[in-house]
Amino acid sequence: MAPEAPAEPSSAATPRAPAARRGARSPNPTGAQGAGGEPAHAIELDALVRRYGERAALDGVTLALPAGSTLVVFGPNGAGKSTLLRVLATLLRPTAGTARVLGCDVLREGWRVRGRIGFLGHEPLLYGDLSASENLAYHARLHGLRDASARIAELLERVGLASRSADRVHTFSRGMVQRLAVCRAVLHDPAVLLLDEPRANLDPAAAELVEPLVGRSSGRTRVVTSHDPVGGLAEGDLALGLRAGRQALLAPAADVRPAQVGELYR
Amino acid sequence: MPTSNRLYGPRLRALAIATTVVLLGAFVLAAFSAPIEADQGFSQKIFYVHVPLAIVTLCGFVFAGICAVQYLRSGDSRHDLRSYTAIHQSLIFCVGTLLTGAIWAKASWGKFWVWDEPTLVSFLIVFLLYACYQPLRFSIEDPERQSRYAAVFAVVAGAFVPINFAAVRLADPLIHPRVLNTAGGDLPDGMRLPFYLAIVGIALLFATLYRYEMTAKHSRAQLRALRRRLGEDAGDGVNRSAAPRIAAS
Amino acid sequence: MSARPPATLAAARAVLAKELRLERRAPQTLVAMALYSSTAYVVFHFALARDTVDGSLAAGVLWVTLTLAALLGIGRLFVSDRDEGGLEGFLLAPVDRSALLLAKAAALLAFLVAVQLVAVPLFAILLLGPAPGAGGWLRLVLVLLLADAGIAVVGTLVAAIAVQTRARDLITSIMALPLLLPVLIAASRATAPLFAEAGAGALAGRWLAILGLYDLLFALLAWALFDYLVED
């Protein structure tokens, strides 16, 4: 099921649809809900374009990511990595093309997508004047989780914040805020994780703590942005390289050499 | 710009000629054939400018609101451009309404501003509200969001106009005994034709200016696109704009 | 752990509870609004050179003060959400966007009522000449509530627009003030007879009708348009 991918940087002006995904594009969105009926591809992008005014931040990105695997996105600042994540998170509308998450179109079925993704961007999306557990409880209510207090306590325990759960987030260090943001992103047990440099601000010990929640071992479908060619390729199944919004590289991560990733930044 | 000429030139010229003819005819009729009003004398003639200006201003705001709704429904930036241009022109006409109203007030009551003229007071409030449109657009950088927020504003402001008129009119139970009903329903016979002609003329003036601004916007967009194709700096990066950005056709 | 997308009302309750908790914990907005109105009374005392006011002057002083205090609250309404990413946090949840409108308008209404619980009695003590009787106060409360509902709805709409602009404070003031003029006209005209020297006059029904119509019209508009202000 490995998607066909151009080994060399290709101009993505003409989107090429990987052969493998034609059969996988199930038109049945409810199939995404059932445990057995998961679509083969958790994320499908077809000639995805997002413009800001006349500037295209994403220009014709086409790929398919099998459920349970990890897409690692490389590219210099401003290449469109964050835009891609925000489109997948339904925070930005695509200008053209389609993006499907778990078989649901982000534009037309955004409400279906929202409950099943965990988004971790540069902002922690936490209120500084609320305590750690209050922040998580608020998000639990918004996600309709019942009896979430046990889950919240467990998550805080796992990231090493149990003793600080009643403290205001303003008093936290950046690394602690990031760990709490990880809890927020996985609180509702999402099937897909969208992670924008998830290890930013984390020391190695803290990175170790969040690994079971958002790392490869979490077993979730993941889209991760990275600036680190070696580490990024090691944790990804599929590598996407963006340059000025265009798809400059798309290949199984195992087939990509770190030097190829380095090319993107030149 | 040959393209924009082909698209807009002939109609613009025809509109301009029609505007001149109709307005001139209306004003000549108003000045020489319409009866001189007994109480106010010749100064009442400003009625033939003031009232049509007011009517066209309101129609322009309504049109802008409708275009804004269409923009929100379709996301097509041409509707946003129409809404923007209509509000821009209506604001200018609104200033004209206020100025001619002030002149008329001075002539008939000796004061430039009277508060017991609810329609004029309403126009002042409407002007103050729509005057926020440009600053609002200017303070939003992302062009798509700028258009969307401006459209929301245009719809809200459009709904505001009637309720504002109602509130202001109710606030003043003693409406001045008016010689003329502003709606023009009970005009003497000699006044009716020049008055209606003046409305048509001012509406044509609005249409001409509206089309002229649209043509200018399209030409500028084409120029920018051509420059970019030549590899020149089109100035997109540094210039913030309150006007909608349109893709060159 | 069971999860089902919460209903709009449940989500709105969650957001409202969060708003009130934030304000309780760091009561910036309410304190500023209350202090502002108290200072305004002092300013009016000196600017008008009057110890007491009555009739339409009293109504004017009260409504100018309350409106300007409301502007402070409107300006702050979405600030914590924008600065701390709370808006995105909300948008990522599988809930109807209208829940945010509902919660924010309810929060603003709660702030307005809370401030007026202080500011209106203070006005009666500091500036108001003849105090109306119990019936007069009841009628004033009715006008206040109707006006507050309008201010809350329009204020939420303006705040949602202004928070995304680069000149938030400027846009809030120049946009909210004209939009609120019908409320001000109706509310001050309706309250003027209550403060009259000759004893509380009758409350004109047409002003209540205008206020009610205004509330209804803008509530519907806000409901229809709010999605466009939070989507991207």
C-alpha cells in the first residue's frame, strides 16, 4: 500500500494521483466511523491549494497516507507546513482541491473531522489563568467527554504534571506548557494527530514522557512537521518535502536520504 | 488597457452621455419651468439635488448589502468588489446629501444644522457608521478575511439603516411642518417631472461613477498581473490596501 | 470513555462557565468598567457644574456612562481567546460555532448587569435629583435589560470583528457607537420621564418596542453571520 511517489523533486503543478489510492477513496463517509470500516487511507489530499490573497501557501499537494502510519513534513519556514496542518485541522479552508481526513472532506464534513483529530500547533491553546486540570476539563466538555476527570488525572500523571494540576498555567515553564498542550491534543483519544514540531521546548526527558502519547508508539495516524532530517526520517513512514507550497519531495521515508531533505532548505 | 476598453469603454461612454443629458434636462426644467415655491423662494430648488441624492445613497447601500450577501454565499470576489464600490460611491453621495441638506437648512431656517429634521439626522448617523467601512478593511491584512469581514459589516449596516430611521423619527414627535413631503408623493404637478427626471439623472450619475471605479480597479489588476509576468515588483508586498484585490481576468 | 459531540447549548454553557471563571480569577474587565463609570459621574458633576440632575439630562448622563463602560467590556471580550489561542481551541471542537456567539453574548450581558448593579445605585446616590419610586425603578430595570440585550448582541458581533483587526480598540469604538445609537436613543428617551422632577412619568411603549425590535433583528443577524467571522 505504499503510495507511489516521485523520488526526485517534481514540479507539482500537474497533480499525479497515486495509483493505489483510486480504489481507496471510499465515497462512504460513515465507513470512517465504524471500527472495521476504516478507510484504507486516513488522509487523502488531491491537488490541494490554499492561497492567502494572491500568494499560494500550498500549491497542488497530492498524497495518500495509510491509517496508522506517519507522514513527516519537511520544508523551510514559510514553505506551507503549518498551513497544511491547519487545513487538515479544518482551521483553514482549502482554496482548491480536496482534503479528506478519515474519509471525510474537511470543507463539507468538517464537524465530523473535528472530533477525531488532535491538533498541536505552535500555540498551546491553553488559558494562562486557568489551572492545568481546568484547561483540560474545559476541552473535555467541548468534546463532549463524560467522566473525564479520571482521564485528565491519568494524562497529567503520564506527562509528569500531576503535582501541578491545580496550578495556573501562567506559572508553568514553556516545556511544561508544551506537555500540557500534548495532553490537550490527545484528551479525546483522536485517531489522527496533527503535530507541528511537537518536541519544541521539550528536553530529552520530557520528550520521552510524551512519546507514548504522540510518538510513533501511540499507534495513531500522524502528520508531523520537522526540521531535523535524521530524526524526522526515522519517525516517519512517508516523507513530504515542501518548497514555497509546492510538493518538492514525496517518497517513503526509508528511501529518502537526509541529504535530499537538506536540499529543500537550500 | 485595450482589454478594459473593450469590456467597459462603450458602455461607460454611453452612460456618461446619458447622465449629462438627463441631469441637464432635469435641472433646466427645475430651474425654469417648475413653479417657484411660495414660502422658500428659489432656494427650494436645491430640493431637486438633495432628495434624489438621498434616495440614490440609500439604494446604493442596499445594493452593497445585497452584493455582500452574495459574496458570503458564493465567495466570489467580484461580489465583494461590487459591494466595496457601491459603499464607496454611496458614501460620497451621502456627503453630498448632508451638504445640500445643510445648505437648504441655512436657506430656510437660517441654521446649517437642525436636529428636528429626522431624515437628515438619520443620514448623519448612517454616514458615521458607513465611514467605518474603509478603516475596517484597512486594518485587516489577509485579503480574504478582509472581504469576508467587510461583507458582514455591509450586511449589518444595511439592516441598521431602517431601524435607525425608525428610532430617530420616533425620537422627534414634533416634525417640522414641511412644505414638501420628502417622498414626493404630494408634489404639485409642475414639480413632478423635473423631480423624477432628477432622480433618474442622479441614479445615472451613480451608475457612471460606479462603473468608472470598477473599470479603474480592473485595469489596475491587469496592470499588476502584466507587471508580475514581466518579473517586475508589482508592489504587492509593501502596499496594504483597503480595496479588494481581484485576480486579473 | 464515551464521547458524543455536545449540543450547542451544552457547549455554550461550557464556554460561559470558562468566561466567568476567568473573570472571577482575574477580574480586569469588571473592575475597569465599574471604576470607569464612577469616574464618569465625577466628571459629569464638574463638567455640568451641577450637584443633581433630573429628567432627560439625568437619562443622558446615565446612558452615556453605561454605553462607554460597555465599550470597555466589548473591547476585551475576545482578547483572551485571541492572545491565548482559545478561539482555535474552540474551533477544533466538534461543536456548533453559534455556541461561541451564545456564550460570549451571555458573558457580556452578565458583565453589563453586574456593572449596572453598582453603577446605577451609585448614580442615584451621587447625581440623581428626585429618586423615582419603586414602580419607577422596576420600569428602569425593564429598560436596562432590553437595552443590555441589544448591547450584548451587537457588542459580541463588533468584538468578533474588531479582534481580528490591527487596530482593535479603534475599530471597536468607531463601529460600536453608531451601531448602538438606536439603543441609546430609545433607552435615554424611555428613562427620561422616570427621572423627571414631577415624579416618575409613564414609560412610553414605543421605546420598548424599538428596543425589542432592535434586539430581535440583531440577534437574528448575528446568528446568521457569526460563522463567517470565526471561519478561515
